[in-house]
Amino acid sequence: VIKYHLPAGKKGNVKLVIYNSAGEKVRTLDEGIRDGGYVYYSEWDGRNDKNEKCASGVYFLIAYINGDKTGGVHKMAIIK
């Protein structure tokens, strides 16, 4: 589960993009239009965009609002 919040006054189309440790895009989670000032939760099932299971390891998440990168890079892990 991925927990995120948007600052008040920030509204737009949110996409969460997950990359592997080689920098390759693994999955894009399109969250749709979100209003600022709220906390949201998203689920990543550990699969890539081709619906294949991802290997155990470290992954990185970058959030985009209306196509613009927001915040920093967040580290995640799959542990099996």
C-alpha cells in the first residue's frame, strides 16, 4: 500500500511511476484527478505493466501531478 498526500491548493491528475534499480520503468499507477489537502492510498500488487510478477528487490517511486514531477524519489522493496 502506498500512502501519499497532496498539499492544499494542489489539484490535478496524479500518476505514480515505479522504477527498478536499473532505472527502467516497471509500472505506472494512474490515480486520476485528486484534490489537494487530503491523504490517499494506492495499492501496488507487485506486478509490472505487462501483469508479470516483479522480482524481490528495491524499487523507486516518483509521483507526477499533471505531468510535472513532485516531491522526491521514494524507495520501496518487494520481499518474498
